[in-house]
Amino acid sequence: MKSRRMAVWLLAIVVCSVAPPAFAQGSAKVVKAAAGEPVYKIKRGGAVQIAVIVEVDEGYHINSNRPAEKYLIPTALKIERTAGLTTTPVAYPKAKLQKFEFSEKPLSVFEGKTVLRLTARALPSLSAGAQTLKGKLTVQACNNQQCLRPQTIDVSIPLQVE
């Protein structure tokens, strides 16, 4: 009896030491985000269309910017304020409605490659040269069995101001 309790206790210790890393895995492991161009050229007083490419690994999805349920974490790109630059709100593509085993109704998701768009305007007073527009993309990736920990991914958009 004592050896059986000892075996159960050891099994519990092993399970507890292995399980946390699986639960702690973050969404950034399966979601990548980058500027659509190596450098965006913009004239002082002008504007440029910017694309941010979001790549979700096969077998995973992220909630759209307008998830079907209030408790789901939306995909959101927040652009940091930069002196001399203004940006329009981010335009998100149309999401895919998909039914999963764990939900009673279809969910609004992005899969694979998703392109987010915005426009940056350079004020006439902005200094010429290299600038970086920075953003933060919040996502939560899920597959058919589990959701990964939500994460915020840094996004850098290189600009060349002329």
C-alpha cells in the first residue's frame, strides 16, 4: 500500500513538472508579424499605404478583430504614436466563420496569411531620413484542442522619409 501511494505521488510530481510548460506556451510561437515591405518610402507632407503581414502556422487560427464571443481575445494592432507621423485606424480583412468542436456556434477567425492595412501620413515638419513606425499586435492562437497563452508581438515598420 505504501509503495502504491509513493508511485501515485511520484506520478503527480512528474505530471505537474511537465504540464506547466505546455500551458505556458505563448501564441508568438505560432504567429509571426512583419511589415509587408522592407522599407516604405514617404515624402514629407505625403502618405503611404502600409501592410502588416500576419502569418499563422498551419493547424492554428487567431480570433478576428471582432470575435464571435465576448470572452474571446480579439486580434488587435496598436500603432505607437510617433512625432511627425499620423496613422489611420487599422483596416482588418474579412474574417472566416468556422465551426470548431469546442464551440456551439461558428467563430470569426483568421488563418494562414492575413494582411492588415493602414495609412501613414508624414507631416511637413518631419525630418528626412530613416524612421521606424512601431506597433504591438495582440493575438491568441488556438487549434482544435487548446488555446495558447495570449501574447503581444512587437511590429517594426521601416520608413524612409524624403
